[in-house]
Amino acid sequence: MSAARYSRNPDHIRRRHVPAPDNEAISQHLQALLSPLVYQQQAYYRSLGMRERILTLPLMVAAVVTLLWSQVPSVRELTRMLNRQDLLWAKAVKVRQQSLSERFLSFPAELFERVLETLVPQLQHRFKERTRPLPSSLEHGLQHFQQILAVDGSVLEALFRKLDSLQALPTGTLAGKICTVIELTTRLPVKVWLEENPKAHDCCFLTGLLAWLSPQTLLVLDRGFYDFQWWAQLRQRQVDFICAGKSNLAYTLLQNFSVTDNLRDRLIQVGVEKAGTSPLTLRLVEVRKGKGWHRYLTSVLEPEVSPPYVVIDLYCRRWRIEEAFLVAKRLLGLSYLWTGSLNGIKLQIWATWVMYAVLVDLSDAVAQVVQMPLERISLEMVWRGLYHFNHAYQKGQAQDPIAYLAAPENRDLGVIKALRKPPQQLDFTPFFNLT
């Protein structure tokens, strides 16, 4: 057996299982959320010059949602399903596989982007109406900022060279790079960009990100967005940020807010005076972990607005966006690209984030029932728990997926994350009074 067989990315292997069985309760949940948004796009659909045909806008969106939610392994299998059964709000219709495949290549991907942009504000409203605990750092941050966002880039997987137009490309050519913005309170994706060059640095997204951001926003940044000049532009737009500091950071000390054996909170100045630019004033928060120090830079200069524990804890929550990429790629199938066409890739990207947002909303509803923070709910196990709900539903033992996943007798499903031993905590009380 060749070694190449073991070198393949396990996330990049075609799934060969059959689709998940249809469930009326889950289908009704999806229809209630998505179908009104889909029909709102009809006017825009017609403005693009798209003709009404068998594979209409509502039918195509229902087909793509079914493809993702039911984990349909191929377009061929989706064609069989479409020929025999209703898919969500779309009625069964006779169609050839070639027609459906060609439609995936030409169907306007921006329609799914518009559905996502319409869906997210509604889910944000649902989030605010629910009452469940929030982490103290987020609660404190929301007293001073309209929103707290995390942003990062992620490279897409390799293209499958099935199309004739892709045969000349080298094996392993990557599909591009996406930049995603996640709201840390709701964990919803609020903006997505695609860059066709997979080797592009995260800085290629800076211009679009700067134009999109609104005042009174706090950004939690990866080091890929480490750019003094861009940080200065953020401040001009009344946008603040937190970013990990480099170990070789050169700075000028302006003021010590607090200095102890385990914590240093300082006002500093970075950069040098150049034509058209001036040094940037920041706060440097350093905390001892083991034998080393972890550094965090923030443009929030007032310790009472963002105490050290808030700066540190919010940066640690940046990993929520890494979890979002993990769920989108491995659980929702974005690591397996349906097609090599740019339009098909865009369609899959935005459709996947639509389904991710639906999954987050479902998980938050479970958090509401069990009265725990959303971060204690495993999105992966909520997704996998729907399989067990379907069996209970078929037997007449359950009717509501949220109630089933939150039920005490179903805790063995792992929907609620087990608590781990907390790391050593630093006591910042002597330095700042948050009341």
C-alpha cells in the first residue's frame, strides 16, 4: 500500500455516506429562518437578468442548504433526491444531473452573500432577546463598545481538477484565502471576503476591512494584521483593537500604570517620526505565564475602560474564530470543495457560513434553556446530537430539537462542554475597581 494514501488530508476526502434522513421538525426550523430571506431576494435575482426556469432561486437555495445540512455526498445524489422528494420549501422536480451541475457553476453566488447579510442581524436580535450569562470580560467590554469583533484569514483547500479549464493547473493548487469577521458575543459571522491568491498575506484585507468597520468597535486581531500605519488609521475611525505584541517590540515608555512580579501595564509609544506619519501611543499589557511573559498591545489607553484582565481575556477569546474555521471546514464540509470554478467556490463559502450561523443560533437557544454561556455549548456536538434527536423523533419520544439537546437525561451527548481545570488566575483587584 503506497505511502501517498496516508499523506492525504483526511478532511479533503470525498464523503461516501448516504444523506442524513429528513426530519420534519428540523426542516420547519430551517424554513422559518431562511425561506423569508430567500424570497426577499427575488427582485435582486430578476435585476441580474436571471430567467424564471425550473431551477429557480428558491429551489437552488433549498438544494444547497439541503446539500450542506443533510451532508449529501454528491450532486448526483442531490439530483436523485430532488427528483423524488420535496427539499425544504421547494417541491420535487424532474431535473438532469448535468443541468444541476451547470447551474451550480452559473448561479449568482452573491445571492447567498445577501442572504447571510440579511440573516445575521435577525440572529443578533434573537441573541439579545435571550437571557443567558455572558463572560465578564465581554459584559465589561460592551459597556464601552458597540461590538467586539475577531478577524482572521484562512487558506482554502486544494482544487479538484475536474474541469477541463483546470487541467493545466499544478496538482495541489489552493482555492484561495478567506477573511472572516466573527462577533465574539454572538459568535456569528458578520463579514466574509475572498482573495483568489492563496499565498496572499492577511494585510491584503486591510483596505476592505477598514472601509467596512464602524466607530465604537473593538477588534481582536491576529499578528497577521500587525501594521502600525493601519492601526493609526483604525484610531482615526474611532476603532480600537487588541493584538499580541512581538517579543522584539521596540518602544518608548511613557507611563507605568502598574508593575508587579506577574503583571506590567504601561503606556508606550511605538514607531518613528516619518514624512506623513507620527509615533503611535498604545498600552502594553504583559503577564507572566510560567517562566516567560505574554505581551498584548491595545489602543484602549484608559485602564478603567479595559483593565488588564479584560485585555488578556478578550485576546484569548480570539480563538473563537479558529473554532469557527474548524466547524466550517471539517463539520460543514468547506474543506471539500464541490467545484473548481470561482463562482462555485464563492457559492459554497457563503452557503457554508449561512449554515454556520444557523448552527450558532440553535446552540445559543440550547444555552438559553440550560442557562449557561454560549461558550459552554459545543457546536459540534449540537450538530451531531441532531442525529440522535431524529431517532427519538421517529419513535415519538421527542418533538423539539432544542428541548431534546438541553434535557438533563441527554447530557451524555456532550452538548455541554465538560469543565477543565482552570489555569492559574491572577488577582487584579488591587489595581482596578470595576464597580
